[in-house]
Amino acid sequence: MTGQRMAFLVASVGGIGFFAMSVVVLGVWPGRELDGETRRMAPEHALPFTASELRGRDVYSREGCAYCHTQQVRWLERDVKRFGKPTLAWETRFDFPHLWGTRRIGPDLQREGVVRSDDWQLAHLFAPRTVVPDSVMPDFPWLFEGAADRPSQEAKDLLAYLKALGKARELAGAEGEAKVNMADMEGMGDFHSGPLNASAAAARRATAHPAIPEGTADKRALEIYAHNCAGCHGAKGEGDGPAAKALAPHPANLAGHEYTPDRIAQTLWNGVAGAAMPAWRDLPVADLSALIAVVRKLETPSAEPAPPQQIVDLGKQVYDANCSQCHGENGSGDGPAGKEISMLPANFTTGRPGVAESLRVLREGIEGTPMGPWNRRLSEAELSAVAYYVRSFYRQAR
Amino acid sequence: MEERREHLVESELVYAHSLAAVVMLFVAAGFGFLAATELVVPDVAGGSQFMSWGRLRYDHTQGILFGWLGNAFLASLYHMVPVMTGRRVTSLSLGRLLFGIWNFLIVIPGWILVLNGISQPLEWAEFPVVVDVFVMIAVVFAIIQFLPGFFRQGMENMYVSAWYIVGGLVFTAFSYPMGNFLPQYVPGARGAAFSGLWIHDAVGLFITPLALSIIYFVIPASTRRPIYSHFLSMLGFWLLFFLYPLNGTHHYVFSVIPMTAQKGAILASGLLGVDVLIVVTNLVLSMRGSGWFPRDLALRFVGTGTILYLIVSIQGSLQAQMDLNAAIHFSDWVVGHAHLAMLGFATFAAAGGLVHAWRHVPFARFNRGVMEMAYWFLLAGVALMFTDLTAAGIVEAGIWGSAAPWLESVRAAKPYWALRMAAGIPLLMGFLIMLAAMLTGDRPAVRSEDLQA
């Protein structure tokens, strides 16, 4: 009997010992290390979630977002190139419970906060395929009151949470990055990430882009447009795609404008800061070339007769008095007042609106930007004159 | 096994848990099928929050874990434990209470709460914390129900199945709170370290030991020959309980969790493959002479489960290695792996135990021909599902490693997702056929062939 008792004791202690060892070696000890890393690398001031962000996090949890989107950029070049800086321990310290995830059907969201505009996020949550035609993401209409631009509190909270993803790291800035001691990150690669794909906000004011030749608007090019652009800009480029209504400013009316190939390349590469237009620099250059051709083909420029001189003079007078502060003296969108607003004012030297489009904008303004309606301040003759006048800047040297 | 101890079995509980298991298997797989369909036709749910992908996904795996495997294991335990110990289980009333808790306080409310948005976003722990409390109670009840007989009988007489049952139940009681409660209090990366442990412990300390206890039980019961080597059995058992818990961190390779822990877990994952090779060699040698497709369906199910166990474990050892993990982690490859483990190894082992126990229930009908049909449907379904998802994973990994936009991987996966959805059809049919096999045919008094097979 003693032998049996001994065996029982040894087996129990052994078995429990194995389990205890696993918890210590893979749970408790790594936890202590991660605590140490957090203390050494975290910024001075904690940035915990706000009440709204926490509620949004609950929505994110309950809808299973973490089962298609990770929040964990691995220390691998292939992750860093796509999703930005690898996740540090301190970035996750307010996550009860963690939302790392182990499956990616959609992209990682660790740095999502700075990537997309608010209206894009809401339109995408309400009906993902309106903005991303090939997406398989579920729609979440129960977070809205019937339309993408009428979010319920839950959708607002979820948006707040999405915008918080990666915010602390962003705010930590260069000073924060300097605290990342690679000696602490044993065996991890030291990767640096460039600008994030799709990130327009991070590319604010950026105009640099590689030379992208104009391709041909063949069948394949039209398919690329249909799969990537038509959701917002509409099948014919009239800015009336299924997502258009939910976005402020509305997507550009490509059919109502002439654009220089370089302007299109710049916009595709950098996106439009302050609007829902993402950067498309992750598309192959051949696809971007094809899209330039498609956008140029969508234009339906009406051959406008040159206006009489007196109209031109009136247009210039109105423009100089009312528009040049933002749009610049020579229409290149670089007026002194334009520097401080979220979205760059229209640059008429690289994009020429048709008269009808111009008049529409002058009468209605552009929702979501400081461009207001001018029909109460200007007479019909003045509106018409300035609509013609802005067309004259196109392809003019700045 | 000892002769004729079947009269000690509480057949009522075998019957109830078996039926609940197969019905819940169908429902849980139905959640999976709906989720798979939504990847192919995303708008099929019509914007209903109760049918949205995330919630279905939670209910799918929790349903398989608790509804199907939990009930099937309990059904098998009610047969195996009295036969091994020569004693009745602790209490019939406790059994009825456990059945009620398991099904009416865990699985069904868990499903309903998840669909209504009350859950926790932790893998293999998606039922809300309130349900987890009842799981803990149920596990303790199961320990009280099944283990005293083994302890009374004495350790030197314990067969390897008994070791696995004791280990499985006791360590589930330890590891369950670690995965289900701890991450609510330990944040971020630190919590993830524990979460990773539980993800692997759910498989390694709950499902695998109980599935192996069934395989080790059914083989000698069916072949009427002792297991090939008791030494290899026990070596496999101790290595398994040593190595399995050390695997957890391999779910977070290249994460911020200390590299030493990651590498240790990867090493343990490699060694685990060696251990499984030992276990499977012993099991296959014990089945020698029975053929690849034995006439005894319980033996056929556990035999197939054994082979799938080998494949999934070797695959697991390989995919934990850093180079392969860097590429295929986060892809459908892992989903294929999970299906091979749960739908292949665990489901075939559980079905073997269930068939074996069911055939001894004096008042239960059993239709061998129909059950054989279910076997083929299940085998075809899991083979198609696994092959398809593995291929999808390789395609996704290739695109992720290139400069192509993310959406390319979604577009490329769509045909594979369609085929995966199609693979669900033979599976759902197979589960229904399984149920039909248990509701038609003769009762044991009339049957002779399958009991003495």
C-alpha cells in the first residue's frame, strides 16, 4: 500500500508539476519580461481608452472583428511592409482582454487609426461592398439608424475605437521610437516601415510620387476601375457610386473634370488627405497606369466656347476677391488661407471642372469642407463668370 | 477489458448524452456552414445581427467543443469508466444534473447569448464568463462522477485510458480558468501569453486525452487483444502531459512575447510530433490484422481517428517551425489544420467511442449499414475540407508575401471558400445519417453481429 501511495504521490506531483511549469515558463515569466519592456519603452504619459473607445471596443469584441482582423503586427518584414511598425508590449497594456487574433481574412488593424477617414469607416461598416466591391466583410446595419451617415451611438463608439488603434504609438513619435531598445527585443528583426498603404491622413500635403505613365483604358483597366473605384465614384465616374451619399466630401465627379495624368497619378499614389479617398500605392504600377487612362476616358469635357472678355474680367474680379485666399492667385490651390484647412483646396491648374460641375459646386458648396455655397453672396452673372474663369487656369504654369 | 461489466453502465446517461451530442453536432456544424456560406455570399444573412459572421463563428467552435465533443466524451465516459473500474459511477442523480448543466446551462444558453452579442472575444473561450462558471461547476461534477472509482481501484491497476481520463479531467479544471477568466484581468500581450496556453491546452489537455482514452479503450474492446505495449502507452501519456502544455506560445510566433518562450514552445511542438509518433505506432500495432477499414465501426472510426491524429500532429510540429509559420500563420492553412484536428482526429475518435457505447445501450436502436454510410460521408467531407483549406492557405501566404494589395488574397481565396462551403454538405448529411443510424435498426437483443464484431 505504501508503494502505491508513493506512486500516486509521484504521479500527482509530476503531472501537476508539468502543468505548473508550463504556466510559469510560458505565462508568468513572459508576463514579467513584458512588464519590464512596458516600463522601459512606454511613453511618460499613459493614453488609456476613453469611455467611448471602451464601448466601441466592446462592440468590436462582440461582433467577432478579431476573428478576421488581427491587432498584432509581427516582427517580420512581410508584416511591417503592409501594416507598419511591429506591435510593442506597452501598446497592448489597456487591452482587457487582448484582441490579437490568429486569423487574417481582412488586414491587420493595429495601425488602422491613422489610415482611413471617418466617413469611409462608417460607410464601410454600414455596407462594406459599397466602398470595397470585392470585400466579404459582414455589414453591420444594426449599428446605424437606416443609413451610413446616421450612425447610432454604438457605431460612433466603434469608430472612436478604430481611430484609437495605433494612436498612442503615433503620438509617442520619434521620442517614443527612440525608447525601443532592440537589445531588449532578443532575436527580433529591426524593421522600419514607410508610409502605410491606403493612408491618406499620414500623407497629408504629400505630392511626391513616382512617375506613372498613362496606360490604355482597355477591358482589364475598366475591370480594375470597377473593382476598386466604382463603389464611390460610380460606374460612369459621376461621383455617384453606392457609397457616395455617405461620404463627405462626396467622391469626385470624375466625368465632370479634366485632370492632367500627373494629377491623377499623384492622387492615386497619395490619396486625398481630408477626404475618404485612400492612397492606392499598394496597387501594381501597371494597374495605376491603367486607372489613369480610365479616369481620363471618363471625362466628358464639353467643348466650351471661349467666353467674351467682359465675362473673363468679371470672373477674375470675383475670383480675386473671394476665391484666391484659398485656391491661390493662379488657381493652384495654394492660397494662404488654404494651408490650415483639412483638405487641400482644389487645384485648377491640374484639374479643370466642366462649367456645369463648377456651377453646381458654387451653388451647393462641398459638404465636409470649408467650401460653402456662394449663391447667396454672388449674383447669377458672377457665379457664371467665375465658373468660366477657373477653367482658364488649367495646365498653366504655377 | 474485464468481462461483462456492461450492466454497471448507466445506459440512460449514455443514451441522453449520445443523442444530445449528435443533434448539437449538426447544429454547431450548421453555424459553421452558415459562416462558410457568408464568405461566399456575404449578404446572405440580410443584415441580421443574429446571423452575422462573427457571432456564428463563435457559436460554431464553442458548439463543437461543448455540444458535440463534450457530450460525446461524457457518453463514452459513462460506458468506459464502469467497465474499467468494475464500479458504477458516483451517482445517477449527479449524472442527470450534469447532463442538465452541460446542455441547458452551458451549450444552449451559450449559443443564445453569443447570438445576442454577449460573449468574450477569446479563442476557444467565446461563451461569456457567466457560462464559464457553469463549465467549471460541470468539470468538477465530472471529476466527482468519474474519478473516485479509479482511485479506489488503485493506481497499479490503472489502464492507460484511465490515466488519460484522470489527466484530461483534472487538467481541464486547471487550464480552463486560465484561458477563460485570466485574460479579463491580465491585459494585452501578457494576457495573450495565457490565452495561447489555453488555446493549446483546450486541445491538448481536454480533447486529446479524452479522445485517446476512447481510442485506447475501443481498440482492445473490439479486437479482444491487449494493447501492443503498455510501456509505450505510458511513455506516450507522460510525454504528452509534459509537452502539450508547453506548446501554447506557438500561436504567437514573431510576436512581442519573449523570443525564448516562443522558441521553447516551438521546440516542444517539434518534440510533440515525436511523442505522437510513439503513441500512434503503439495504437496501429495494437490494431494490426484488423485491416484499414475494420468491419467493427467503432474500431473503424477510432482507427481513422488515429491516422488523422498522426497527420495533424506532424503538420502541427512543422507549422510551428519559424520559416513555415511566418508564411502560413493567419491563413486558411491553420483553419484546415484546426478542422483536421477537431473534425478529423477528435470527431472520429469521439464517434468511435459513441458508437461503441451506444451499441451497449439495451434499449437503443442501431443501424450498422446506415452508420457505415455516415462514416464515408464524414471521411469525404473532412478530406475535402482539409485539402481545400490547406491549398487556400498556401495561395494566401504567397500573396501576402508579395507586394500585391491585401484584397488580392481575398479575391484569390473565393473559389476555395466556395469549395469549403460545398465540403460542408457531405458533412451535414453525414451527421444527419449518424443520427438516423441511432434511431433506426434493431435493439441489441435482436442484433448480434456488431456487439461481437
